[in-house]
Amino acid sequence: MAKFVVGDHVSWNSEAGRVTGRIIRVHHADFDYKGYRHRASKDDPQYEIQSDKTDHIAAHKEAALTKIR
């Protein structure tokens, strides 16, 4: 079961440092994004997150994310 839901505000580490954004989609099955196949399942979902500062969309697994209150 997914730990986060659409609309949650989260942060994660990137090459540029700590980034914050909102979850815009939760994937429970494998999906293609930016030319790569991302593995996801009901027990290990992946999340699409839109950055607060740049509107960039990133895909991350649950373990990479921290919820912001």
C-alpha cells in the first residue's frame, strides 16, 4: 500500500541538493518515463512529483521521499 498520496508535499535529494514538490501521480505498475522503464508495483510504488521551484517532474520510489508537514 502506498505511503504517500496525490497532493502530499515531499522532499528528496537530487544532484542540486534538497528539492521539494507535490506528488501528482502514484504508479502501481511498471511505466515508461523520459525514455526509461521504471519498475513499480502495489507493494513498491513509484511517485511522480512536480518540483515547487522549477515545475520539473521527477519519478522516485517511496524510500527516497520524506513527507513535509
